[in-house]
Amino acid sequence: MASTEKTSYPKEKIRVLFLENISDLAVKSFQQQGYVKVEKISKALTEDELVKEIKDVHILGIRSKTQITARVLEAATKLQAIGCFCIGVNQVDLKAATRKGVVVFNAPYSNTRSVAELVIGLAIMLIRRIPDKNKAAHEGIWMKDAKGSFELRGKTLGIIGYGNIGSQVSVLAEALGMKVIFYDVETKLPLGNAADGKTLKEVLGKADVITLHVPETAQTKNIINKTTLKYVKKGAILINYARGEVVDLDALRKAIVDGQIGGAAIDVFPWEPEKNGDRFQSPLQDLPNVILTPHIGGSTEEAQQNIGQDVSVKLLNYLEKGITFGSHTVPALALPPQEGSHRILHIHRNVPGVLSAINTQLSKHNINIVGQYLKTNDEIGYVVLDVDKKLSAQAQQLLRAVKETIKVRLLY
């Protein structure tokens, strides 16, 4: 079998940069595979800082605060892949990354349990009005009162966005005796006894507790706003542990003050501080029965370890085997190694005739192709070629000359 223990490019020269205090498990994963230039920085970097830093980086690991813009990617002349050690990838300019042939991975499932558990915990706290009673006790006031305090059992949970997290919240809620209704723009199979609400208005009007689990898109921006808040059942609880732009916080403040909303838990905000200790402001501060947390929905040690392992495996599989499963940019391919051959990765603009040009170049120079695989998306094509060992260096040079080529890498 072809060895995948070494890449054609010496491991000691491959630079790996992890930002935002990514789990040490990720660092160890690379070091255990023989990569020695692995650097970990505890904070996010600004665009200007990244432009300077990323010049010689081959693998970049980030979380949600680091913004990978087209300008950053233009400066990243050696960058092979970006690992987003979080659920989303909206912090990366995916179109620019695709054009540059940079693979982008994330961990869409690794912290779902952490978020789901916390959502259920928050629902219990808010429906029992614990924040107010806790505040009073800290101020030396005894507030033993059952008025306005309820059980979750028998109440209706409205889930907006029935994806990985939303569906897991659904299962936990039913275990506590809640009824579940959800709304999603895509058709989703309900789990357990959950009911598929036909419209957002229907779900908002029926739910005692509403929880949001949607991505940040043009369609979801301020999905909870002055108008949609009027649909909400009076006194209902609102929880947003999704994205900061999906709730109009000024409108939510007014709804809480007016008594339309009975309580809220918010973890994500349109603007968030750069680092721990920075000043934070929100229209929801100092309101009754409101819990504000600093974007920690998935911040458990278990989740960070799971994310560290998941994304590291994807990055290493691409770096050493050319596997792109889970990529948001380069088409997904997973291939077994071919005995007695070298593997070359070729990323090109998706226009007619490129594969033909590749084959013409190689056949013209009598280079035997042992195996060949192609997959495309709208922007680019990804070809994996296994060629004769003796001629692999020559093949690599020939492939660089093919028109529309973005990247060529001799893997092993």
C-alpha cells in the first residue's frame, strides 16, 4: 500500500496556526502525527494582523470571532485548509476560499448536546422566574412566591430551526413532558411526537417557550422583530442561542417591558466584545427575568474536546490523504490509497475541458494514471490522481501548466 505516514512536503516545514484558544487536543493531534510547527494563540486576530501572520501558514484553525476575508485569503499564499472549530462557517468568506482552492471544515454536530442541555435548563429557570428570585436573594430580600412560576411539563415548546440542535432540544423537551411544535424552511422529519408547524406565525402563537436554532442568513436576520413578536403568546419565554443577528433586541426589550414576553435568555449578540474583560452593552440589561450569557452555548469541556478531535481529523485526512468529506468549498471526495503510486491533488476552475487537458498532458508524456477521481461544484473541480511513482514529479509540473489550474499538490 502507498504510505500516508509522510507527505511529499516535509512535515517539519508545514506550519499550523490555531487561534482563539482552540482545544489542546487539536494541538496534540497534529504533534502526534509528526507536525512540529504547531502554534496556538489564545485570542482572535484582526484582519491586518492576519494578513501579516498568514503568509506562511498551511493549516489555520479558528473559532467564531476570527474573520477570514477575501483580503486575508489573498495574502495566504500557502494556505491549504481552514478548520472552523465551531458549528458555523459564516466567519469565512466561502466564495473567496472556494476560488483560492482552500478547503474549509467545521464541526456541525460536536457541541449540539451542550447547547441543547443549556436551552432546557434556561427554559426551566425562566418559566420559574429564577433570575428575579436569585437577584432578590443576593440583595437580601426573601421572595418566596408561586405566582407566575410554572412547570415545563404540559407546556408547548416552539422550535424555530429543526436542525442538529433544534431536533435534539425536541427530544429532551419531550422527555420532560413538553409538547413540541417546530418551524423550518426545509421539510424535516419530526422526532418523537413533535409536530411540524406550517408557518412561523403558527409556532410563535402556540408556544409557551420559543427557542431559536437557525443560521445567520439574509432570510433569518431579525426574524424575531417588532411584527413577529406580536404573534407570540402573551407571557411566553424567548431563548436565542443561535446567532446574534436573528433577534431585534430593541424590539425584544419593548416586548418584555410591555409584558408581551415573559422572559428571555440571550447568548449571542449583533456586536460582541473582542476578548474577556472588555465592556459589554445590550438593550436587555437590567430587565426582569432575563438571562444574558457571553456566547457560551457550546462552551463545555466535553464539547471543546469533541470539536478539537472532529476538526483535527478532517484537517489531517485532507493534508495526508486528500479526503475532503465535510468541506464547504472543495467538493467532497474520499479515496483509498493505491499501491505503488503517488497521489496528486489538482484543484481547478470548473470549466469544460480541464479533465481532458489533464489526461492529454499526462498521456503525451507517457505517464500512467493508476487511478483518477473527479468531483465538481459550481465554482471548482477537484481531481485526485494516482500516478506512477517514477514520474510523479514530472506529472506535478505538467499539471501546474494546465489552463484554469488553481492548486496542485503532490500528496505522497
